[in-house]
Amino acid sequence: MGIGKKLQNIGHIAEGKSKESTGKAVGNESLEMKGKAEKIKGMVKHAAEKAKDALKH
């Protein structure tokens, strides 16, 4: 996995976690759901990159 893609995916995960936490703290369900979606998006992309790398080797 390229370092750029890895950092981008980790960034999505971190940003999603922060949005989710903020949404919970202020009682904003919409922000909480957007955060969960972004976190999951980052996790799925990260897993896909890892699988792609495993097939290369």
C-alpha cells in the first residue's frame, strides 16, 4: 500500500471518529451518522488496500 493512500485512509478514519464523537457530545444525530459513515469508508478502503497488497506478494 502506498504511504499516501494509507495516510488518506487513516485520515478518513480519524476524521470520522472525531465527527462521531462531536455529534454524540452535542446531540447531533446527523453529524454522528456522517462520522460513522466516514469512519467506515476509511476502514473499508484501508482493508481493500491491504488485500490488494497481499495479492501482490
